[in-house]
Amino acid sequence: MKKAFVLFLILLMCCGTALGEDTQRVFHVGEAPAFSSDEELLEVYVCPLGGADCALLMVPGQSMMVDLGKSTDVPVILGMLRWLGVSHVDIVFNSHPHSDHIGGTAGLLKSCTFGVFMTAYPEDYKGDGVYQVNNMNALREAHVPIQRVDNGDIFPLGPASCTVMRRDISNPNVNQTSAMLMVQYGECRLLLTGDVFGIALQHLAEEYDVKADIMKYPHHGIDTISPIFIREVAPEFAYFTHATRGSEKGQQSLYWFGVPYDFATEGILHFSTNGEYWLIERLPYNLLSI
């Protein structure tokens, strides 16, 4: 059954190429065959936080956390890590040093360890609403290596490839210089957009291949999105790190383009892929032992 489905996907891909259309890669659990126990998967768990970002990506033998929520989100994040049996995160990637993306650093370090912390900003970076310096101090006290990354850098997460995409740091608006991360596993792609908004999204779409199957909607859905950007990404599914209220502009933008979406505040969003297609589901919030 499963081999027949994969063959069907390949046939669709060939037809799609001839017609100039893309093959469907994103399915809800139950719409496509479950992955077998011997397949190596990329799994993504989006932590259910209100207006803050934290996602855990796992491949066999390695894990990466993208953003760390607010300081008050630490119990929820630790609850998800405990449920997954994770006490050590190999890579921590911070999109930008605002409190809702980096504020959980010190609190998390009290209960788990980090292999390396990646930031696209100088360790002494300062600005309005920036929490870089205090968190860098917490990382140094915990003896966590700090690695500077920048626009165009590529690093591995096991067999997956992660590409950093960002605008010039000279822009005084920290959100506009937020680092996006494209994660590719086989033929499947996930775009984590940080808090980039406005014209910066259009510039990134012009500079990079931003096509992705699943997209984190930028800036929690607070802003409308550049039509050029959404056309270039052409996601089959998007999610908000916000609730239904507060993300109305983002929801309207996705509605205009017919993109289905869900909210990371209503339970753990779980995406898994074998590199050929994705299975997505929402797991109950009560799985977390907070």
C-alpha cells in the first residue's frame, strides 16, 4: 500500500513538472500512509506558546531548538522537552534577540544543556527591546559555545540542511533583520521566518529560493504579508505562533492565497517527513506535564 502511494506521488511529480505545477507534499495524519518504523524522519514540534516562538526539530541522533520563547514560557517548553525525553539540545538557533524569542535562555539552562548556541547578532548587540547581552552572559556561565552565523550560511542538522537568510543588520528595526531559516530534508522544505515583515520579506524572496512546503507565518501573524513573498514560498500549509485573536491580518493574507493554517497556541503542532512528504497533526496540550 505504502509503496503504491509513493509511486503515485512520483507519477504526480512527473505530471506536475510537465504542467508547471508542484506535487502535493503535505498531508494531515490519516490522509497518507504512516511512516514505517525503520524510516529516518525529520520531526518538528512547535511548542504551544502565546505570541512567542519555540520549536524543536529532531533527526536521528541530533536535535535543534529554534528560538526559546519568553522567560515565563520556560515551564511549558520544559514540559514539552520532558514529554519528548529531551534533556540535551545539540543546536539552539535564535532568529533575533527579542524577549519572546530568546527570553527563555537562562531558565532553560537550569534544566537542560545546549551543545552550541547560534546567533546572527554580535554578542554585545544592543537596541530597543533587545535582550542579547544578558542571555549571552547566561550562556557563557553555562559554558555553552556561542557561534555567529550570517546571511547565506549553511549548516547541517544530521541529514537535513539549514540555510540562514537575513537582511543587513544596519536596519534599526530588529524584526526586519531577523534571521529566517530554511530547513531541507530530502525533497521537503520548512521555512521558519522569525519576525521579518514588510519590504524585507520581498527582498529575501528576490535574493533566495524561498519555496517551502510548510511556513511559519512571520511575526506571529500580526502583519499582512508581501504578495511577492507568499507567491514565491507557495506553502501548502502555514502556522501561527499566536492565537486566533491577534493574527487576523495574517489569517486574511493566507485566505487570499488559499493557504490552510493552524495555530500553535491550541496544542503541540507536529510535522514529520521522510524527505518525500509531510504528515501534520495537532497533539493535545494536556500531554505537557507542567
